[in-house]
Amino acid sequence: MILEVAMLQVKAGQEAAFEAAFAEAQAIISGMAGYVSHQLQRCLEVRGRYVLLVNWQTLEDHTVGFRSSAEYQGWKRLLHHFYEPLPTVEHFELVAGQTGGTA
């Protein structure tokens, strides 16, 4: 499994509108092939900062399947105008021997 980590900075004063748009957009991503789960978390220290965590079965499920899909265009239309700057997106894999549970 691959973890996509997207650091999102939402334009000042647009947080509530972003969260409402994300509530709609999450239906898009959760219906994609290879999607496993996601979380959107709001930063406590920096207003307008969020982290989006998406688990995918493979890297290509995100980078090829989702990003080259018609559904991605709807995702972008709903969300991308909220960001300043555009998000930083990185992918991670679990280190061998780790379970992902609590310590």
C-alpha cells in the first residue's frame, strides 16, 4: 500500500468553503480504482493548512489512474482554486516490519 501525503494551504478566509467542497470531492476519490482510504486533517497551529492522507493500493493507482482520469478534472474543478500555493504531494511506503498500529 502507498500513502499519498498532500500538504494543502488554503487561501485565507476560504477554509469553510474548501471544507464544504472537499465533502463533495471526497466522493470522487473514494470511487477510484485502487483507492483504499483517506483523511483530511486541519492544522491547529497554522490557519488554512491541511494535510490530505490517501492510501492507494499502488503508486500508479494515484499517479496514472486517478490523475489521468476524467474524474480528476472534476476534483481539480472543485478544489484547486482554493490553494495558494499549489499543494506539495509525496508518496510513502511502510517500512518493512512495521504494522501501522500504535506503539
